[in-house]
Amino acid sequence: MSTPATSTMNYLSERINQMQESATIKMAKMSRELKAQGKDIIDLSLGEPDFDTPQHIKDAAKEAIDKGYTKYTPVPGYPELRKAIAQKFKRDNNLDYSIEQIVVSTGAKQSIANVVMSLINPGDEVLLPAPYWVSYAAIAELAEGKCIEIPSTIDTNFKVTPDQLEKHITPKTKLIIFSSPCNPTGSVYSKTELSGIADVLKRHPNVFVLCDEIYEYINFTGEKHTSLAEFSDIKEQVITVNGFSKGFAMTGWRLGYIGAPLAIAKACDKMQGQITSGTCSIAQKAGEAALLTDITPSLKMVEQFKKRRDLVYALLKDIPGLKVNLPDGAFYFFFDVSSYFGKSYNGKTLNTPEDISLYLLSEGNIALVSGESFGDKTCLRMSYATSEEKLTEACKRMKAALAQLL
Ligand code: PMP
Ligand code: GLU
């Protein structure tokens, strides 16, 4: 007789059996379990601001409940929220999107899934400048797209060049999934670099680009954020994705959105009309308040992130054998640990970032995410969206644990 586990695998779909579990969520789950067992884990795995949602946003949600915003909303979102998003696109990005071009979803994650499901046919090539956020590949594979990585390393601050991009485009390329500021690397493309990417896309009008701008506000370069859709020659090829999770510390509210060419927005509306009927009414009213009121609380969080980045950079540079760069945005470090490959602990040799991350979890009590699921074979990702005390202690633990490897 088969074991329960095997028989489960037999009746579940190929689609779900083939899917990788999200590495970020898996690591966060593992560290929650260890904490529940009483272990003193410092969890730097999940990319989630530690700040609370600003009070005026919470108040807007309470008011929404009292005013009866408790029914199904229009599938792509309340018109007043979509109007606020259109104003935000104009105010922050100099982009003109009509409200029909805007679709609000249950987190930017669902926005991305809607777009990919709406564009990708089996066998279409999806280009992923690597390292990339874990869910891009999983979602593209769910749509039976073929993921093609465009590699980059820490030596080029994990950025791909226009030339590299051009070389990876084939007649089968349908979509590029791009993020700046980038998760997991924190890299930010300058306007000049983006202009080079836009020039390539202009030569390939059948290729779309999903431009994930969820970390837009968390940018320390001093240069104003540039959206790829601002390059007017390629605007009809770009789907701009954004959300509230990072810039407004609203991860649990599950609110994201796109600005897109009309046909793509309509397709995403149709898709979620069958899958979710649109996102939570109360979260939508909160999102409207976030966009229409002063964004000072967001800017204050960004100042804190910058301070923490500078602190962690100094601490990581002090650990022998790590190769670290200074990330310009988001709230992650993505550092190279390959000098520790081949070293051992208790007779076990560590050969991959995953081996090192599991070692650091069990021996150092720190949770980081290994590079493999971001399309990288040498690095670990650290989220620094936590207090300076915890970050200092985590780096101390990491230094001590790595020093024990022989
Ligand atoms: N894109 C990137 C690059 C992210 O890091 C995240 C983090 N969750 C998302 C999209 C999805 O955000 P959410 O679904 O919370 O809006
Ligand atoms: N985006 C965050 C991360 O990369 C949250 C977890 C997730 O949705 O993957 O950690």
C-alpha cells in the first residue's frame, strides 16, 4: 500500500506537484515554528516592514466599516480608489493612466499573476533578469511559460545591461519581468540605465515588460524614481505594478494594482472576476486614504531603512569571507557566501547557499533566505526591515557561526 504522502502526490494536479513552495514564505514558516518551540531566532527572512500601518490609514478602514463599505466592490476596485491611483501615477511618475487602465488586486502578487496569466501561452519565453523575486518564476511556470534567466553578479551590482537583454530576446519572447528597486538585491537602475533598456524594448514591439515598482519609495539614490512606462515610445508595452505593502507598511491588507494598456487591464479584470471578485472593500478604502493623504509617514520609514542599511553594511563588511555590495533601495542585502563553500561543521560539508542558510538557522539562530530560488547560486538574502538591536545581534551571531566553519 502506498503511504499517505505518495497517494496525495498521486491525486494532486501536475501543476501543483511541480510548483516550488515560496522560499521566502517557507523560511518564515520554519523560523516561526522554531520560535514557537522556544528558540531565540532572529528572523530576517521575510521582506516585510516592521513598522505599523500609519494611524490615519487604519482610521480610514474603521470609518469604511462604519459607513457600510462591506459589500462586493466593482471587480477592478472602487472607482474612487482607481482615481486616487491614477492621480498617484501622475503625481509620482508623470504617467497618464485612465481609471479603466487600472486594476486593483489582492496584493501586487495577484496583480503579477493576473498579468502573467493574461499574456503567457504555453512555451512563451519569459525573461527574468537574475537574481529575481521568487514568485516571478513560479507564476510564469504556472502559466506554462518558459523562464529564461539573464544572469548578473555582485560585481555589476546585480544589474543587466541593454546588450545582455537584447541577446536574450528571441521570436518566442513574450514578457520580461523586471524590478527596480529590486528584490532580492536592492539594486536601483538609474534613469540612464533604464533608457538603455527602453531602447532595446523599442526595437522589439511584441515584447511586453512587467515593471514591478513596489519598492518605489524605498530608494536611497537621491535620484527620483523612474518608471519604464515614462519612456513614451514603449508605454504600450509596459505594465506598471505597484502596491501598498512596502511603501505604506500594509502587507496584511493585501492591496496591489496595475496601470496597463487597456486590453491587458480588461483581461486582468476578467481573470479576477472569476477568481476573487476583487479585493477587500475595507482595505480599498484604507488604500485610498494612503494615497490621498500626506506620505510623510512613508518617508520617515525610508529614513529608518537607510540608517539600518548603513549600519548593516558596516557590520557585514566586518565579517571575513563575505562579499557585500551597498544596495541602493528596497530593504535587502544579497551577499556572496561562496568563500565558505567546501567548509564543514560536525562532519557535514556546506556546498550551497541553502546549506549555509540552514547552518546559520540551526547554529546561529538567524533566518536568511538562500539565493537558489532567486536564480542565484552564491548568495544569501537578508531583510533588514527590523530593529537596529536585532540587526546588530544577527550580524554578531552570523560572524561567530561562520568563524566556526573549518
Ligand atoms: N513584488 C515584489 C518584488 C515583492 O517583494 C513583493 C513582496 N511581497 C511583491 C511583489 C508582492 O507584494 P504584495 O503581494 O504584498 O503586494
Ligand atoms: N516579498 C516579500 C519577500 O520577498 C514577502 C514574502 C513573499 O511574498 O514572498 O520576502
